[in-house]
Amino acid sequence: MSHRGVFTFGFSKRVWLLLVLAALVPSVAWSYEETKVTDGGTIEGKVVFRGTVPSPRKVIPTQDQEVCGGPRDEPRLVLGSDNTIQGAVVYLKGVEKGKAFEKPKKPPVVDNTKCKFEPELQVVPAGTEMLIVNSDPVLHNTHGYLLTDSRRGRTVFNQALPQKGQKVKSTLKSPGVVDVACDVHGWMQGWIVVADNPYFAVTEKNGTFAIKDIPPGKYTLVTFQPFVGVRETAVMVEAKKTNSVNVELKK
């Protein structure tokens, strides 16, 4: 399973987005039980955008321009044919037990590169050890906040990286959404969704996704993209069957 799900996004109303992101992960703390799933089903589908394609986000670096570059436009959505959305998070909410978390082959990374976070959005299991890297020859201070009640809550990590090539580790213990910022370069934006169960995916270039080995039952499928927001869809999973779900996101 890949946790990188890299894509570019932006928005003009950050407070609105904090409100949206709070809906992505349940406020109730679930105790997830890993168990063998012998009759699991699959949810597969596609995420598409309906509406007027938004204008790009204006990025104006105010310092370290030799590394960060000059003013530029960045797309708020990465769309494929038929307006499929690349890089949307798809997540089953409130799953109490099921398959084991898949351990990544190497630690997921938050890389400060050319004054952007790479990836800008990713999903990792709770308890994951992240690697925070500075690939730029300038100071970055990578600061992650756990969102609480739609606001920045406690600091999850706060790492000053003054030198190119520096690497530090940080373990994300609590499920939720981490708002990642750079205290030096205020235009940098990133998000880490810390999942409380392994039933999540990030849409591919053609907007498709698949979540497998789900215990039969009724669930809520959460679909999220930072600019567009969140949509919740009721889904049914039957034993050893595939349920196709197409999700439309609108701004």
C-alpha cells in the first residue's frame, strides 16, 4: 500500500478548511482490533468533480527566492479525464475491527523541498514513525498541529532543520488530522491524515480507488479533498463481493 498520495492543492479560506477537515476523522476515540478477515468484501470506485474548475492558488514567496522560486500559480485540484480527482482521500469511518495495518517498507516522509511539502497530503496509520527531511539549503521549521474542535491544538512535532540533508524522526501516535506548516515560510501547507484503521486509500491519476478485505456490514465512506471538502456516503459491504461506488465532489 502506498501512503504517499502526492498532489498539489490550495485554498483561500483556511479556517473553512479546518472545519471541513475536522469531519474527516471521528471525534470519538476508537479502539481498533486486528483480526483475521476471511469473508471480506471490497469497495472500489471513482471520485469526480462537478462544477466550475477553480482558479489556481497564488503563491508569492517572500524570502529565500533563490530556492523557493518566484510568484506562481498552483492548481487547487488535479483533474484527469472526465474531471476525475487525483489525490482525494477515501476513508472508512468508525471501523472497530478488521485486517491488520500494513507496515510500510520505509518510513513515510515529509520533505521540505523547494519550499514545498512533499507530499502535501498523505495518509498514515496511527503509531507511524515519520521522517521529516530538509532537502533545501535554507532553514525550515516544520511544525505539525493536531486539529482539535476545528482549531490547531497541541503540537505533534516542531523541528528546526537549518541544514540541507537533515533528517529527524517523529511518531504520530494520535488519530486525527495534522496541519503541517513551516514557521519560516508561511505559504507552505501540508496535511497528514492519521488513520485509526487500515481502511483508507488515495485516488489514482484516473480518480479510482479500492479498499479491500473489509468485514461485511454497513459503513460510512468519507471522501476528502482539501479545496472541495468532505462528502460522506453510506455503503454496504457484502462478504466476498465488490461494491462499486462513484462519488461526486462539488464546491
